[in-house]
Amino acid sequence: MDDELKTTSAMRWTIVGLSVAAAYVCWPLWPALVLAVWTAALARPLLVRLERLLKGRRRAAAILSLLLFLFLLLPVGVVVLGVISGAQELVRIIAQASSTKSALVVIAAGTEGAQLPHLPKNLPEVLSLLERYGAQGLNVLTNLAGAAAKGLVAFLIYFGGAFVFLTDGPVAWKWLQRHSPLQAADLERYTAAFHETGRGLLIGVGLTSATQGLVATLIYLALGVPRWWVLGPITGVASMIPVVGSAFVWSPIMIGLFLTGHPAKGAILIVLGLGVISSIDNILGPIYAHMGALKMPMFVLFVAIFGGLAAFGTWGAILGPLIIRLWMESLVLRRESASDGPASTVL
């Protein structure tokens, strides 16, 4: 009996050690893997339809499904990159403002474009520029090459993982069910919480923020607000802030319009901000929530997203809510096992 207990204990610790090692190995690529699983889950209905049209050619249907899915997401990626670049410039300009009033004026009225850099006209000036900025430029190129290589690897892992999960996901799921130390029912619950987080972030929260950002962008464009292509999406992101919401962005713009001598535009923005931008969440929020409901209070989601950003960087916006949602499910499962009855997953 003692030898059997020792063997069981040794196997348990071996599994724990190897699980930690496996997690450490996969950690650099976890965003690509998580997004691959969520992409496969969202694209599966499309896969089923295309598989019927292609008469059972599952792999061809999976490739076509992913290409269509990525084609739809490509404009979103381009917009995100542009917004990030413009937001960085806007933050820099606001930080250089001498007062709060001048910062509001900059937001509402914009600034004059930066002067073009001086171009060398002869060989000595070219050599001088190379001597001055050559080492810095080489360092930048090296960093860009490294980032591009990492990005290529992450994309290959994402695309390949999504393809594998689409084609062989059910087989992998059955293997996990057979070999997981968790009970089958508990594993189902964790898996459901995992996919719920993906649908909630990408559809429920994502579509609500995107819709508010699109409407705000059109309003800013119509009112002639500078950097409307940056301030609009930022307004959509701000809609996740509890209580204040999108008013966190459009209110300073409105004040800036009054300060720059545009009271009519400021008044219009007040009406549209309260009646349209801030009301979209109440109108379309329930529809989007039905498509991708996330069983997490808005304040907890807000803390999870920005806490994840602070702890893990950019990808923490995904990892934070995922960790908190699985932690909440763990508490519910623990409560159910202690009371032998179902418990609510909603606060």
C-alpha cells in the first residue's frame, strides 16, 4: 500500500512539473493559441455550411472558412493600427499642452502639421546624416526585423492552430476528456466559460464598442472635429468605462468646441452624445449580449481588462478577463460541490 501511495504521489508531482514546463514552453505563443481556439469556435458554423457545399471536403472547407474570416478581420486590423498610431501622436500633443484649456483646444481645433524633415542635397550632408543616425537606424531595423519574425511565427501558429482546431477539434476534445484529471462535467463547464469569454469579448463587448466608435466617428467627422478617425474609436473603447462611458471622450471634445468659438457644434455634440452615442449601449447592448453574453459584471470586466493590460501588456486585455472568468467558474464549481446543488454564475 505504501509503495502504491508513493507511486501515485510521484506520478502526481511528475504531472504537475511537466504541466508547468509545458505551460512555460507555450506561454510566448498563448495569444495566438487562444485566438485560434476562439476563431475556430466562431468559424465552425461557416465550416459546416461550406463542407456541405464542397460535398464533405472538410479540409478545403476549413481553409476557405479561415480565409473568409480573416478577410473580414483585415480591415479591423488596419483600423486598429491606424488608431494606435494616431492615439500616440494625440497623447504626445496633449502632454505638451501648457494647460487643461489649451489641451481641450488642441483636441477640438487640432494643430498645424509638422514640418517636413530636411533632405540632404549633397554627399557631405548624406555622410553627416549617416554618421549621426546610422547606428540608431540600424538598431531600429534590427528591432523591426525581430518583431516581424515573431509576428510571422505568431501568425503561422494562429492560422495553423485555427485550421487544426476546425478540422480535428472534436478528436482533440475527446482525447482531453479521457485524460484530463478533471471530472467530465467540470471540464465541460470550464470549456464553456472559456468559449463564453471569447464570444463575450469579440462579439458582446467588441461589437458594442465598435458600433459606438463608428457612430462617434461619423458625428465627429460631420462636426469637423480634427483626428475624428482616432477620437471615434477611442470613444468606443471608453464605452466600457463604468458610469462615465463614452462621455469620457466626447465631453472634453464638446468643451473644446465651446472654447474654440463653436457653440452650435458643441450644443449639437451634447444632444448627439447623450441621445445617440451613449444610448447605443442600451439599444444594441442586449442584442449583442444575446449573441455573445459574458457572465461578468461590467465593472469586473473593466477591472479585468485594464488590470490585465497593466500586468501582461497589450494581450492582457484578453488574458485578464479570461483568468477572472475561469476563476469565477472555479468558485461556482467549488460551491456546487460543497452544497450538492447548482449555484449562480452571475453576481
